[in-house]
Amino acid sequence: MSKWFKTFLEWVGHFEAIQFLIHTEFFRILLLPFIVTGATASFGWIEKMPLMWILMAGALAFMATMQGMLRSSEYRERKSPRNKLSYEGTFFSAELDEIDVPHHLIGNRRQRRNQRQQGQEIPRLSSNQVMAGVNRHVLKGQLSVAIKNNATFPISWYLESADTEINGIRADRKDYPTPPIILQPGNSVRALDAPVDLDDMECQHLTGKMNFKIRYGLPGKEHFELNFEANVLIPMERFGFVPIVQTEWLS
């Protein structure tokens, strides 16, 4: 192997080593402070300043540079929408069948007799009302995730895509992506897919899957992404009440 080729390989090795050092966190953080400190010490030495003053000036230069870099990084972090949307919970909304309240649950015997005498109608439970002891059927179910804006400025977001299913039944597709929505600082909102038609199923424990993809950022610059992919367990009571939705994250 010729000498010039060996020299070339050595320089390639040196270049790769330097490139590796440049991209390390330690080098990127401490390079500028060391340069400023070295320059300060060099100027002090050229000006024939006492060693004590050179050491003190170098320490102050290093400290001021590090503090400036830290504050600059904090400012960029505060002004960036990245990681400013947080997950608040998984929710399940159900549309129940409307049903009359059973006769034996309407007060005591005297109250029921007075209601009949006065011609009052039997109370009826709407699609979003539940009563313990009154078994119901669920017509539709809808999964959603709640997100909160933790920034000090408005954030624009939209649902890029969503895919949910409950007990193996998938939701009817919607047009995605959805129009952007402005979320004000400190506010929460729910991102939801289309309802799942459960065909008058008896209320019971349900299982499901969800996959939400959310784009967010400054208005017109929604460059950041949130993915919520999980299996869910919905412990629905026989009378339609859902105390909590358990989420098993897949990503």
C-alpha cells in the first residue's frame, strides 16, 4: 500500500474522530464557554495582568457565557410549541336507549299514588342519563382523548387521522384531516373519532382500540406530532355508567 494512501486513511480517521467529538453533547455545550474563557485569559496575559485577575476574569467569562446559553435555551424552549400539548385522559361517551323509569323506583307508594292522581307523566331517562338499577342498551359509543395547552400562547392543532373500534366494531370513517382549531393557553379539548354504531347492545364491559394522530404548532405551522395508540378497557355498568377508561399504551 502506497504511503500517500496510508496518509489519506489517517486523515480520514482524524476527520471522523473530530466529527464525532463535535456532535457530542459535552463538546457542543462547553466549546463556546471554553473559547470565551481562553480568549479572556489570553488577552489578560498579553496585557500583563496579574495571574489572580486573569483567573478571576476567566471564571467570570465562563460563568457569564454558560448563563447566557442557559437563558437563551430556556427562552427558545418557552417560545416553542414543541411538547406544550399534554395528554389529560381517555374518555368514552355513550348514547343509551331512552327508557321510562320503572314504576317501583319512583318514590314510595304514596308519592306514586299522588302522581297518578295528578296525571303526571312517568319520568323518562334520556340518552345521556343513567339510574342505578335500570339496565340499559347502548346505541353508539365514541372514544376520545383530552389534550391541554400548557404554553403561554395559543396553539393550533388538528386531527390528522383517527382509527377507533369498540368490541371489534370500527367507527365509520370521517374526512381527515380536520380543520385546524386554536387552543388557548391553559384550556383543554377532546380529540374524538366518529361514533361506533353498537346496534342496541346491552350495557356491559367493553374493550376497544384507538389510534389518534394529532398535528400541532403555531397557526399555519403545525409541524409537531402527537400519537395516541392504545388498547382500552371500558368497565361499563349494566345501567350505563362508565367510572373510568383504562388505557394500555402501544406507542
